[in-house]
Amino acid sequence: NIANQPTDCARCHSGAHAPAYDEWLVSAHRTWGIGCVDCKKKLKVHVERVMNPIREKRAYYEKNPDLLGDILREGAVKAGAVARKTMEEVVNSIGFVRRG
């Protein structure tokens, strides 16, 4: 049972999901003698530290859907302007003549 027994990192999947965590993972399993359950508990702390700001931002936009709509509309306007300019460059570079 690898749950609470010190084990080889190759048998634990935590490192595959968080390569930056791998150095700690190797050290913990081999040097500190912890098993996968303890390892995953520590990994959970790191994942939550990264995910919490994302969750908070999502909750903010869920409470302010009009703001999110405004941001999306503004982005669409900017993207449209860039697309028009790009298409103009394409048309000019390949020699198409636009009608109208």
C-alpha cells in the first residue's frame, strides 16, 4: 500500500500534474520518507494557493455579469479592428480588388 508508506516517486502521480512541484516530491518521498497521502495533502496546499485567486475572480464576475459582458464586448470591438486591419493587409498583399 503506497498510501502512507514511503515510496518511489515514479509510482505517485502528483508530480505528473505539477512538474514544478516535482523537486519537492522527490525530496519528500526519498529523504523524508512520506507516503503519497501526505504528499498529496501538501500538494493540495500549493494547488489551492494558485487556484484561490482564480476562484475569487470567477466569483466576482458571477456577481457582476454586466461587467463581464462589457469586457467581452470591448474585446470583440478590439478584435474586430485588428481583424479588419489584418484582412486589409492580406487583400493588399495578394492583389485582390474589393468591390464597393
